[in-house]
Amino acid sequence: MSAVDATSSLFTPAQVPHEKLENALQDACCAVLNNVRRIGDRNPKIGLDNSVKYRFCPPRDWVCGFWAGQLWLAYKVTGESRLRNSAAMRLPYFKTLLNNPEWMDHDLGFQFSLSCVAQYKLTGCETSKAMALKAADTLLGRFRRVGKYLVAWNEHHELGLEQTLGRTIIDSLQNLSLLFWASESTANPVYREAALAHAHTLKKYIIREDYSTWHCFLFDPLTQQPLRGETFQGYADDSCWSRGQAWAIHGYAQLFEHTGDPQWLDTAIHLADYALAHLPHDGIPLWDYRLPAHETPWRDSSAGAVTAAGLLLIAQHCSDQIQQEHYQQAGASMLASLVDQCCLAGNPQAEGLLSEGASYVKEGLCNNMLPYGDYYYLEALMRANGYTDFFWK
């Protein structure tokens, strides 16, 4: 059975008029531009309890790069200098982050690919390039050469040092592009080799046989022997956190872009098929794909945005026309659902683009604006409108 044939979702992708997503892209770019003055030099973190106002990042936060990423994406579309200037004024924040090694973890790609790599690619800023390379060096330093994975967090307040030193997480797949970029920029293969080794390790251990995923996988911190899969933000250890699945879909599709190796596209396709087979009829994921019926069915628009962007990236690289059309239509349909049900671009008071994100449901964060949902929504809209060059590559 082919990957396409295997889907059996309640969600049925439909044809989406191109004008709908074209207009949605223009609306999103206008909303980003309108928020430049209100957000200033701060970096959005979260909008709580269905609020349309953002709370902002402290000096260290894994989400700090997503507003800069939106500014640079909108600048690519519009050429508006206010977007470029607003993005560039964030360099001091990222310099401070680089000067505090204890603040940095596996999320350096999220932080520096969407800020400094973006700025270098679009403006040629050598300072941004040097900062991104320093971040890549720090990320490379987290690679465990025996276990062949990137360690995730530093000492975590809930886990302690012993539970942290052997932990890797699915989010890390989205950060590998910083290593590929550094390898290409320096002609040094060590970054690329570490990224590929990590990708193989996660494919072996964090992806289950049915192509659902764990959020985390633990290795013995001394022997590096594999121990077990767990969840941190999903419902349970044997469930499937939808945003984690989305990180994997988009991440393995990126790996194909970086390498041309068909195993990574095949992996992304199977991960995508699992997600499509577990979507509700409206195409917006619940926060966990194995959520029991008695639990409150909070939706996660951020998981939907990341998944849609990943589906459109898969479609870009499918050589089979039927597959290409299938994933293109699925990604466009998910986007159309987000436009119809979660988009805030028409609300002049909104500081974000999407409602109904689920940051961390078990901590009560379950109806949020999220800057990462906003970033991937904008990226997905651009992909649906023919853009193919992004800051990950």
C-alpha cells in the first residue's frame, strides 16, 4: 500500500481557490507590518487565555526568534523597509544570548536561523553571519558522539541533571538546518555529519513503527545506551503530541532538501500520513492525536501551521504527480481551515496571526496566540503562493 493510500482521516482535503491563500498572505503581511510599532524591540512569547495581546520574552527564551522570522518573511514578500529595520534592531538581544552559554540549548536553530541567518541571507550582514556561526558551534557542542544525538535541555527544573543529560527531543529536528547552513558556509563537514547522525538516531528511536512519535527519548547519560521514549508536552508517554509530530514532518522534509537523500522524504511522507489520518474533519489538529474522548479537545493551531508548511514542502519535492497533488491539496486545505477559523489578521487589536494555539495543555496553557504558530502560518502561506527559498537552507 502506498503512503497516499494509507490515509483514512475524517479530514477530506478539498480544492482551495488560489485567491483565498493569496489574499491571506497579503493580510498576514499587513498584520505583521501593523504590529511593528506596538511590539517595538521586544519578542512575543505568548498570548494567554484567548488574549489578542502578547506577553514578551525575557532575556532568554526558546521562542525569541519567531517574531524576527516573521519580520524577515514579510520583508521578502513586501520589500517594506520598516520590516527590515525592525528585524535588524533585534541583534543586541541575540548578542546577549550568545554571551551567556548557560542560556543556550538545542533550540539555537529556532533562535538564530530565523534571525541572524535570515539577516545575512537578505542583507549580507557579516555580523549576523558571525553570530549564527557561533551559535552553530555551540549547538555542535551538544552532540554526544557515542550516542550520536544532540542533548536537549540543560538542567531542567522538573527533571534534574541526571534526567537531562541523556535526553533528546523531537523539536531538535527543526534546529538541524543551522548545522547544515554552517557546514555549507564554512566548507566544514563536521556540522553536517553531526546533523545527519542525529537525524538517523531520532529516526531509529523517537519514531514508532506506525510513524507516530514520542516527544522525548532517553539514553543512559554514562553508557549512552537507549532507555525509553517519553512525552513532556503530550498527553501521555504512549500518545502522540501533535506539534511534536509536526516538528518531525517539517524537519525530515528539510533534511531531504539539504541532502537529496530519498529516505528523508519517505520518512516525512509517512509521518505526514499519520497526522492526516488522525485529523478531525476541519483539518485543525487537536493538541494530541491520541487524546482520549473524555478529555477537553483543545485545538492547536500551531501544530496545524507547522504541519501545513511541512506538507507543502513535501509536495514541492514529490516526483510523483499524484503524490505531489495530494500533499499540496492537503496542506492548502489545512491552511484554509486556519484562515477561516483561527486567523486574527483582520482584527486591528491583535498582535498575533492565529488564535487557538496550545502551548502546554497540562500546565493550563491551552488557548493561546503563539509566535511559532504565527511564523509557520506565514511560511506556509508563502509556500502555498510559490515561495521556495527560506532561512532554513
